[in-house]
Amino acid sequence: VVTWGNAGLGGDSSAVADRLAAGVTAVYSTDGAFAAVKEGGEVVTWGDAHLGGDSSAVADRLAAGVTAVYSTDGAFAAVKEGGEVVTWGDAGYGGDSSA
């Protein structure tokens, strides 16, 4: 994956470049972040932390098995094998599904 543009809105993926070097099958976006799905279902994110660029709170659940990703302006939802849904990003855009 090669990125460019506003660094704070996902144009700079250098922090995860090693994980984006191979095996990426799809890339999704919010208004300021990106999520790449790799072979095996791992999700790698970068960009504005509040708009989904920081998935560290759910990283263990995004390490494998993701089959689909959906996004809003500021959050992502990943569907895993078996139907589990994992969300992250701005709570006002759907990033918190804990309730």
C-alpha cells in the first residue's frame, strides 16, 4: 500500500508500512483514517486516531478472521468469521458498540 496526502488524515502510513508491504486484499476509509484487510483477515489501521486510525483497543480481535469491514464518517465496523462485530473509532459515528 502506498499512501499520500494529509499526514494526519491517513496520508502517512509509515508507522505501519511494514505491515502494509504485502498481503493486503482491501482498504476502507473514514473521513480521516484507513483500515487495510490482509490475507487471513488481519486489519491494519492508520490515520486520525479519533476517526478510526487507532484500533489498539480492539487489536486482539482484529488480528485474524475479519471477513468484511464497513465504515461511517468516523468509525469502522469489522465482521468476523462466525458473525462477531468489532467496532472502533468515534463513538458518535458508531465506534462504540459496547452498550
